[in-house]
Amino acid sequence: MLKLFAAGGTVAALAASTCCVMPLALGSLGLSGTVASGFDVLAPYQTVFRLAAVGLLAGGFWLVYAGRPVLAEGAACPTATAGAWSKPVLWAGALVLAIVLSEPVWGRWLA
């Protein structure tokens, strides 16, 4: 379940960046505007991508960092722990989402 939240949140954050951040990044890498203009097809779905990214990343962070319930002494407790890649993927997705959601602020400076 944690892998689904981590990977899904990061993919949704990348999908949310297709309207504004991704074309700027591809242009800075030297790719033409023709490649970047192909992302306009996904523009109507930006709100859906952003909401999905926030929800999935929030669920992933909750699964990783939420306190575990205290069980009675001697009771068997679950041993599910976060994988070695879960935290970096969650934080990378959160960084991408922060850049995407703050684009109205810094986007004016680049235009």
C-alpha cells in the first residue's frame, strides 16, 4: 500500500507539472517548443492531477510517519515498515508538487 501511495503521488505530481513546469524544464534542456507544446492536451486535467498528488502523498506520509498503535504486552504487532526507497520517493514527489503549486508566484518572474 505504501508503494502505491509513494509512486502514485510522485507520478501525479509529475503529471500536474505538465502544463507549466515541465515545458520550462524541457526548454532549459534544449528540447524544442514543439515537444513541450504536446503537453497542452493534459491542461484540462491539472486540478485532478494536483488533487490526486496531494491526496496520495498525504496518505504516503501518513503511512510512513504516523505513530504506531500501542499494543498490549505480549501481543503480536505488525512489522510493516517503510522500504528504503519510500521516503526519498515521497519527498521527491512533495518537492515536485511544491514547485508546481507555487508556480503562480514564481511564474510571473520568468514570463
